Amino acid sequence: ETATEFTVEARWPGTLTRDARGVNGFGYDPIFIPEGDTRHFAEMSLEEKNLFSHRRKATDQLITFLQSYTQDGTH
């Protein structure tokens, strides 16, 4: 049987700044402001970050796909 490959993708629009703020997170968190907010990502709680997270959005897409794949059986 041949394996089938599926891809999910999510984007996370926002702005990178030179001014680092916040202490929650690592990497680009202190210099990233997600679109739709005025705070730097490192100023947000984990729960707030999950509302914006591209990983969360991609995971949600994958879960939806897998649910339809197992229910439908035709993919």
C-alpha cells in the first residue's frame, strides 16, 4: 500500500519590533506583536498565546482533517 502525505499550514501575521518587552516566552516572543493585539507576545499568558498560535491553528486543522478522514473513509 502506498502512503499518502497530507500537509496543514497556518500563518501568524504580526509585526517584529526592535523594542523587546515581556518575560513570558523565548526566541522571538519579546519582539513579536501578533496582528489584532498591541502587546508583545512575551507579555501574554500561555492561554492568550494559544489564541494566536500558528501551531495551535495547524493542530486544529489537522484534528478536523483526521476526524473527517476517519469518518468518511474515502480519503
